[in-house]
Amino acid sequence: MKHVGLLRRALALLVTSLLVALPVMASTSAQAAEGDAAEVLPDTVSADALPTPQVVNGVVRDQVVVGSTVYVVGEFTTVRPAGSDSTVTRTNALAYDIATGDLLDWAPQTNGAIQSIAAMPDGSRLFIGGAFSQVNGETVWRVAAIDPVTAERKPLTAAANAKVFAVEVSADGSTLYVGGAFTQVNNQERLRFAAVDLTTKKLLDLKANIPDFSVRTIAAEPNGTGVAIGGSFTSVNGSTNPGYGMAILEQDGSVRQNNLTSVVKSGNTYGGIMDLKADEQGLYGAAYTQSRAQGNLEGVFRADWTTGDVDYIADCHGDSYDVFPSGDVVYAANHGHDCSNIGGFPNNTANYHYALAYANYATGTVGTNTASGYFDFGGQPGTTNLNWYPDFTPGTYTGLGQATWTVEGNDEYIVFGGEFTAVNGESQQGLTRFARRDIAPNQQGPVNKGGSYQVTVSSPTAGVVRLSFSANWDRDDKTLSYAVYRDSLDSEPIWTHDVTAGFWELPTLTVTDSVDPGSTHQYVVRVTDPYGAATRSDWVTVTAASGDGVALYGQQVTLDGATNYWPLDEDTRSTTAADIIGGTDLTYRGSRYTTGVQGVWDGGAAASFSSTSRFRSWAAQTAASAAPSTFSVEAWFRTSSSSGGEIVGFSSRNDRDGQNKDRMIYLSNNGTISYMLYPGSTRVVSSAAGYNDNAWHHVVATTDGASGTVLYVDGEAVAADAAMTSGQSYNGYWRIGGDTNSGLPNAGSSGYLAGAIDEVAVYGKVLSAQQVASHHTLGTTGELPEQDPAEQGEMADGVLISDSFTRETTRGWGTTDSGAVWTANYGVSRMSVDGSVGLMTMTGAGTANSVSSPVVDSTSTDSTVDFVLDQMPTGAAAYVTYVARANSAGRYQVQFDIAPTGSVLMTLSKRVGATQTALGTARVSGNYSAGQVLHMRFVADGADSTDLRIKAWIGEVEEPQDWGIEVTDEEAALADPGSVGIITFTSGKADSSELTLRVDNLLVKIA
């Protein structure tokens, strides 16, 4: 079908197709796809590595946080204070301020490595264990008590005859627990575990028979008397279950009989529990193994103290060394390389992650393991690895190729230690810290930028520009906002969208723009995270193909949300058919196909296909994608054949008959049109016969999980089945013209059509009956049908948009009461509807959100809306903007500047291109306070000359009779109808306080 006429504004749509298909836990966040609402997962700290003292020549083994001080131990002698070029001496121990990173004077000295440090619950005393025999020149034997202020050694009667790996203090501060490779303490037999009374400073009778290897970690039960031990030992008091690598001891030395090692088992020469931590939620562990026979977990787990039952397993492959629970998040020091069993990144041993974060609760079940040499935890409670990926460069000190060894923190900061040499590509040795998002700089933005962020651009047909680029990724934000600009960054973007995706599952995004045929343009993609950190691609230049532009039919297909659109307009020598929206072109296959034949209307083009005993032809996508679940598929066809054949369908093969076929529209010998799904067995709906009459016919099939399936022919529904809600799930190819029809009801004698096909489209949603009828009318008459006032609902009463926000959404605002769908231009993750109001959250300085409606079909609008701030801004004003008309050229808007003092200034302005002009300002009467309603009314009346009238009032008072601002503007560029919208942002000078705008009672009617 040839296309005449141009759409003079951008028609831009997002199409996503996952490049990597992974096994995913049922309750993990949604795979990247337009409109998917990702599961709400807890926030991590920022990935910004903050200035911290640097351990220049060694390794950090352990840390403990007491108040605002981080005490650090390991094996080192030289430290560089944060921000300094000089170094100072610290012999195996140092301290720094967790909030500032400043190195403190605390500096005890030992003559050997310190492996572990612990603190009294009140912070009044520190305890260290390791391989040393002196502290500050005084003789000790591998265990010592240290003053946290003066660094002096304090009395402690404990001397071990071999290395100490772990020290821990009981929850009540009465007992010091010691673990290691020793067999004696104070010349009394203590096999790798001992306890010291901190009141009497004497060795307690508490002991256990741990016959081999060592105890590497100890955790005291927070609200009980138990003490958990972990390491490489193979039994405790003769018990192996529990007891293999891990056990909980009672105060008499007996093993608590529970299920602690019934699921997680790791010990012996090539396995072990490297760390245990405790809080009120449970017992946490980090494990490693190099032998499936000796250990089964390389990740993190949480278990119940009493029963030993596993609460969840973070089944990420790659040894784990330390773990730290922080509210709803658990952080791990490790070298993870495969989290696919819990829906995370796939195996990649060329790119280890030396720090990971997980949700501190079960989010589903662990998937079935398919990696060779690893234990299958499939079906066990699983968690989700969160989008937090700071990049550590491993060091060489230990020779083990590791970066991090220890992780600790408090309610504001997470601190890592180890032997790394850089973080996020910047030099940082041995120590680093990360802050909670509200106090962090939040400068770790999208990773790919400039020339490394590739954008390809082409012009598949006259006046159409197609951009294709991969989604970006961010170290600490999974949802990013995308904006595509044409010709200038100072202009309004032609397309904006939020996409949620992990670095391993980045979808390909395709944007289609409509421009003048033969014109030359440049494009850039800008990507922003929720905290304002941004990057962009390089500019790319393209000259649009010459000739006729996109016709009204193609414009409507695009506006109605097609994700793939094959007009089949190619000339007679073409071997491919362009997908001018999705970029997934079709390739013609077989023999005796012809392109460039007569299309649906005079002067149009289509493709014809053959079906004989010797020759058959079809066209199919070259790249596979996941089968859609909610969708519509549309085509035009003409045939006089009495042998049937496929019009369009989704197949597992593109080069021959598919083993799997589904979502297929096909003909029988007598011209019956059928549509089939295969959700385990074949389901079909069918039309009457006779559509093989050599006339053009329009066919649409729609499917979703709620309403089932509808088959339309020539604009009318001819069959439906509410039980046909899904098809088969597999990766495949859309193909037209033919595929096997073996086993199908009403199948023709051939699966390949002898006939012509035109204007094929796929939508990621269900087309309405009205949209289907409009497409048919457009295709047959070239004009959109007039809308029956009886079908316009509230439009007949002059209402254009109404929204009382009585629904509930977790991302974005969804659909208004009047049926208009809100589009989140940016900040979708900060928008929701709670059943009574629409919410837009501003998360600190420089936060921006924007939402807009579809275009309203009027240049005479009267808008009213209520705004409420949950608290007053501090540090600087908060800004709330209502957009009364936004078209491709610019917008009319009113901005409310709400100061911390409560004064409200409203400014009416217009923006055309990059130029914004103030048209009037006024103070809103009275002072605003948190929780009050700020009412607004905005009339934008007229086209060539637009009367603009605005008033606003605070609280429960009558609407004032007088307008606050009244002007007339004659801006021709803003004469066309446009959308309405709301924008919020906070000043870059604002503090970190979080503000939420509540929006209600939005009504747009004809003025």
C-alpha cells in the first residue's frame, strides 16, 4: 500500500525484545518490557564509593561498627587518609569516621595479622583475634581486649595455642566466644571453640568437640542463649546433621538439634561456612565450596534460630565470604558470577561481582539448577538479587584474585573491606563505604555513554526515521528514563519512556519518527536515573527517504500502539519487508512470491504468495522473540484459492515449517477464517465461509488473559471465546503467507496461501472494537469514521478527561475514569495510585516527574484539579506545574512555586521549542501548609488566538470569582490541540527531604 500524506509530528513508540531469555523465579521483578510493573523491591544504598582511608599494602580481614566509628583489622602497615597524597602507619588496625571517612587516631599495633574484631554491645570494649603474639609490645596469645578510645590493651585471660579466626560477644555482653584452629586455651583443652566470662575474665566450661579443620565464624543468638559456629569442620560432638560445617551450641556445649544443615551443607577441605551473622529475623550465613561432594552452597542464606529451617537461599554461584543484614536488604562480600537460579544475571566468569545485595526475605522459589557441578536447590525458598553492582577491581595481596572480604554497616552506611585496588574504575584501596540514597551523592548514573552507547538510525520508507538502540543500565537503579531528541537538546524530546531492565537483559528499543521526506536530521538518546544522574549517546544523522510519507492508515496503526508494522510497500525486486515501527524486518522465503503488487486501494502495494505442489512462499522475521501474551494481530488479504493457507501466525521456525505453531489466522478451502491458540491443546474460533472471493478483507484477532479472544472480519466481531486466554510460550517468529497447518480444525488442503497480503501489524495490547472498525473504514474509504455521540460516553456531556483516582497502581497512573491512559514521561517508579489519589514522589534535590494524557480533541478546555503536599519543602521551593495544552511545538502551563514559608507564586508561561516566555504571575492568596488542598482552575480557550485564564485557592473556601491571571496569546505554533499533564520537580538546592504530591479530582471539559 503506497502512503500519501504526512503526520507532522513525531510518532514514537517503544518496542522491546529481550536479547537473552533466562529462567526466572515466579515472583522476581518483571523482565524488561514496556509497561511492565516491576515488583516493588527494597532500596539499596547508592553505588557511589565515598572517600575512605586506603589500605595501601595489605588486606582488610574484618570490621566492626560502633556508633559512628568503623574499626578495621587485617594485615597491613601503610594507610593513606581519604583525600591525602601522603601515608601514615597503621599496624594491622585502624579506625575511621563512617560519616566523613576521616581517619582517626586510634592505632593499636600487633606483630601478626588480626583476623577478627568484635565489640561489647555498649561499645565499651573491643576484642580481636588472629595470629599475633603481641599488642602494643605486650605479650598476648592470639586474643586480646582493646580500649576503643585509647587503643590500650585491657586485661583478658585468654591465650590460644593456634590461630584465632573469630571472636564474638554474647548479646548481653557477659561472654566472649572464640573460634579458630586451636586445641587449647589457657592450657586447657578447647577444640577450636572456647568461651570467656567477661566479668571474671576466666575461661568458662562451655566447650564442644570439634575434631578437625577450624571454626571460622561465630554469631550469638540475639534473644537467646545459643551461639552459632561455622567453618570447615565435619562434625560437632559427633553429630554431622547438624554439625557439618555449622551448628548452634547451647550453653552446656550440646548441639541444638534442628534442621540447620539439612539443606545447606558445606565443610571439609574444599568447603565451609565463612561467615555467620545474627539479628531478630534469623541466622545469616555465607558459604563457599570447591567440591560438590563436600559442599553445596556458594551463596547466602537465612535460617530460623530455633528450627534451623531455611527462610531463603540466595543461590548465586561464586564463593561468599561475609554477609551483613541491613533491614530489608542483605549485603554480601563474594565473587558472584551466576545468579540465574534466582532470576538474576547469567553465568559470566569473566566478570565477577565482588559485592551483591539481596532482598532480606523470600520472594519466590529457587529455580532448577542447570549449571554443571552445582547443587540443585530448586524449589527451596529463594530471594532476589537487587540491582546494586558497584565494580571492584581485585587485588593481589593474598594471591586469591579476590577483592572484598568483609562487609558491615549501620542504618546509614554500608562499608566493605578487602584487598581491592579500585571501585567503579576509580582508585580506592582496601576500604570503601556506600551511603543510603537520601544522603548519597547519587552520581553513579547510566553506564554506557557517548560513543560506547551505540544508536543506529535508518529511513525504511519515505518520511519515516527509525532509531534502534539497546537499553542502558545503572549500577544502583534498575529503572531508567529515556528521551530521544531531534536536532537539539534544547527542544522537547520526541519520545520519552521508562524501562526496567538488568544489565544482562537489556532490551532493544526502537523509536519511529515521522519527518518530511528527504529532510536531514540528527538524533540523540539521553538516559537519566531516578536521582538525576544522566548520560547520552553521540548524535547520529540521517536523511529521510524521499517520496510519499506515511498515510493516514499508517498513522492510525502507529497511534493505536502497534509494536510491529509491515506495510509491505517494497518494490518488485525486494527480498525483505520493513517493520517501520519495531525494526524486526521480514525476509521473503521460498519461491514464486511477488512484491509490489496492487494493494488494498488503488496505487497501493502488497505482496503475493504462491502455493502449489512444487512451489510455495512465505515471509518471516529474522530474529526470534518471546511469544506475546496480551496482543492483537492484524492483516489484509485477498485470495480466490480453494486450498486455504495461513495469513499470519507465530512459528518456532522462520526457515521451514515450525514444530510449534500458534496465534495463527488461517483459511480453509471454503474461505472460512479461523484463529487458533495452543495452550496445551488446540483452541479455535472461526468465521462463516466465503472469504476466498478475490476481494480484499480485513482480519484482526485479539487475545488477553481477562477477556479471552475475539475474531474480527471487515470491522465486525464474527467469533469470540472467553476461555481462549493464552497460547503456547516459546521464542519464535511472526510469519505471513504460510506455515504447516497439520492437525488444525478447519485446515485447508495447504498451509500456504495462494493470494495477496497487505498491511500486517502486531500490537502489545487488545484493540477495541471501535479501533478495529476505524482501521477497516480507513482501509476501505481512506477516512476515519465519525464517532457516534452515543458511543462517546461522557464526551457527549463535554467532559474530555475525568479522574477521581479510585483505582490502585504501583507504577504510573494507569487509566482515567473516562478511559484516557496516563503516560509517565519520566519518574514512573515514583508514581502510583493508592485508591483515592494519584501520587508523585520527589526524592530529594533535583527530582523531576512528568505525566501526560493523550491528546484531547479540543482547543477550548477548562481544567480543574486539586493538589496536596504531604509536607512542606525545606531548603528550597518545590515546583508543581499543570500543562493545559502540550502539542509537538510546545505547551501552555502554569507553575506553582511553593516556598518553605508557605507562600505560593503561580507563573503562566508558554514554551515553544527551547524558548520559554512568562505571560503573567500572581500570588495565591494566603499561605499554604502541608496537608491543605491547593485548588487550580485553568481555561485555555481558542486556537489562532488563545485566551488563558488561571485561578488558584487554598483550603476549604469557595472558588474566587476573579481570575488570578488573564492573558490572550496569539502563538500559532500552539494552535493545535494537545495533551494535559502534571510536572513536579525540586530545586537542586533543596535538601534530601522526600515530598509527595497528592493529586485528585482532575477534570478537563470543553470550555
